[in-house]
Amino acid sequence: MHTHDRQILSLAVPSIVSNITVPLLGLADVAIVGHIGNATHIGAIAIGSMIFNVVYWLFGFLRMGTSGMTSQSYGRQDMDGCIDIFIRSIMVAMSVAVSFLVFQLPLRSLAIWLMQTPSDILPMVKCYFNIVIWGAPAMLGLYAVTGWYVGMQNTRIPMLVAVLQNVVNVMLSLFFVFFMDMGIIGVATGTLVAQWSGFLLSLALFFINYASVAGRGTTNLFRRITMAVNRGSGVWRQFFMVNRDIFLRTLFLVAVNMFFTSAGASQGAMILAVNTLLMVLFTLFSYVMDGFAYAGEALAGRYYGAKDLLSLQTVVSRLFRWGLIMVIVFTLVYVIGGSSFLSLLTDDNEVVRASNPYIYWAFAIPAAGVSAFVYDGIFIGITATQGMLQSSLVATVVFFVLYLLLFPLYGNHALWFSFIVYLLMRGLVQRYLFHHMPIL
């Protein structure tokens, strides 16, 4: 096997395992609550989890920006720079988290209003929010630490942390709910403890594995923090510019995804169910391709930082080969599986039948989306974040223009067509920008 292929797989496979475990935290909560209450309990957990998923998604720049800048410092063999990025990322994550805690009441009110939370589950949603919000420092801190590990070419520690979080969450939630009879409070508490367990483990593993890099002793630690804070304004400016671009780019992604759900809901409960079911196929593909994107972040940044453009171009080529393999595999699975695959996700045969006219759009997801995933990883690695922002802006505008023009004529088909073109446009714009970069 080619050397770069081994590097890609050694980074991608643990990341894929980590990605797959992420939804298990929410699914475990839903499954446990589903055995202690009625639909209102399930609805409360669903909305509560969605609130935090959206909020944390918006702050994903803490992971992505950290990954790109760290991988470049790693490529330059600048270990001091790697540690400085770690410290700055943690500081920014904690600052954001503290603001969440200070302004948690208006944040809760805004989130409940945006989610159009039904009044019958409002008390339970508030209860869940009031507990889980205290996990903000752990979750945002974990984003920063995870990004740093990826930049250091280490995706095994994030995988270990993700697995631990799931084990702790399931075991404690079961204990609190079924043995302590704490209901939704128990589920929220289990989630909170799992989040802090993951963050503290990631920090412990940092000191165990990178003590020689970070420097031993409290005095040395304080000296390193002071050095990171007092770096020139240009370093901080680059740090915030990179993260600003990723944050704005994420806003466009959130806007499209939330509108997609809203547009489906506006067509009735059946179309909403159909679209939700078919989007699972996109989610499954994204979990795998995100793993290769993480590999792209680590390796592209490493070779870009080392000014090894030949290896950078080779990594890009190999990433797209793996992307093509994933497109073929997923497309074949979706086409051959067809409605049978959807039947594994729901027992409602009526929803499955209603999905048949639209399932062909889902077949196109792998081919349309592969370039966007691969280039996202590469652009993060080389911190070409303005290119990511520009591609997302163009793709989002195209999405809404197509939808507004075609929806009166083609209904839900227009929504899916707009989404497929949106995925395709992100990749095409990034391809154009990448091949016109001065470094190449």
C-alpha cells in the first residue's frame, strides 16, 4: 500500500469510528426515555438535544481552525507553536463557554422560541437545558483539544474519548433513570457527566502523551500560557480570522440544513417524514467522508507547513481516490438496497412507499457531495478558510434561488434538486479556487 494511503487510513478510520459514536449519545438518551415515559418525554429529549447540537455545530470552528493551524506548525516541526495554539484554543473555548453560562437564561428562551417548542413539553425541555448547559465548557474545550490532536496527526485519542463518553453516558443514564428514578433529570445528568469525563480524559492524555512538548511543572506551564497570550498581534489576528471564516461558513451550512427541514415540514407530516428518512442516507455518507476530511486536515496542513508541495499534491490525489471508492460503495449500497434499506429505519410502510419517488435524489448524494467533503478537509489544513466561506456562500445562494424558482412547479423534487446542486457547487467552487492558488 502507498505510504500516503497508509497515513490517510490511519487517520481516517479512527475518525470514522468517532463520528459514528457521536449520534449514539443522543440515541441512548431517546431510547432510555422511551422506556420511562410517553411521547412528551421523547419530544423533550429530541428538542433539548437539537438545541445543543445546533449551538455546538456553530462553534465547530474551535475544532477545525485548531486542526489546520496545528497541523501546519507540526509540519514545520514547531512544537512551541503547536502548544501555543493549544493554549489559545482552550482559552477561546472557555471564554465562549463562560458567556454561555452567564447568559444561559436568554439563550434558553431564544432556543425554545426558535425550536417552536410545544407548551406541553416546555418544562421538561427547560429542565434538560438547565442541566446540560453546564457541560458547555467541557464540550467546547473538547472541540479545541480534538482539533489539536488531529493537527498532531493523532485521531486515536479522540476515538478513545468518544467511546468513553458513550459508555459513561449509557451506564450513568441507566443508573440514574432506572435505579435512582430521576427521570429526565437522570438522563440530562448522565449526559453532563459523560461530557466532562470526555474532556478531562482528553486533557489527562494530553499531559501524559505530550508532557515533554508542553514542558513539565506548574512554573513552566504558567510561563507557556503567558508566552501564548503575549504573542504578537499578528498571531492572534490570524487565529481569529481563520475561525471567523469557518464560523460564517458554518452559518450558511446551518441555514441550508434548517431550511431543508422547514421546507419539508411545510409540505406536511408525510413529506417531513420522507425527507428525514432520506437524509439519514446523507448522514451515513457524511460520517465516513468526514473521517477522510479529518485526514485531509492533518496531512494537507502538515505538508503545507513543511512546504512539501509534492507530498501535498499526492495526498490530495490519494484522498480523491478514496473518495471515489466511497462514492462507488455507497451508491451501490443505496441503489441495490433501495426501499429495503429504508425499511430498516422505520416500520411505517406508508412512509417507505411515499419515499420511493424521491429516493433517486438520495442515490446522487455520494457523487454530488464527495468533493465538498474532501476539499473541506484540505482547505482547513492549509487554512484557506476564505475559500471555504466563498464556496459556501455561492452554493447557498444557488440553493435558495433554485428552490424559489422551481418549488412552485416541482414541489419536493425541487427541494432535493436544489440540495444536490448545493452540494455539487460547494465542491466545484473549491476545486476552482484550489487549482488557482499561488502555492500550486
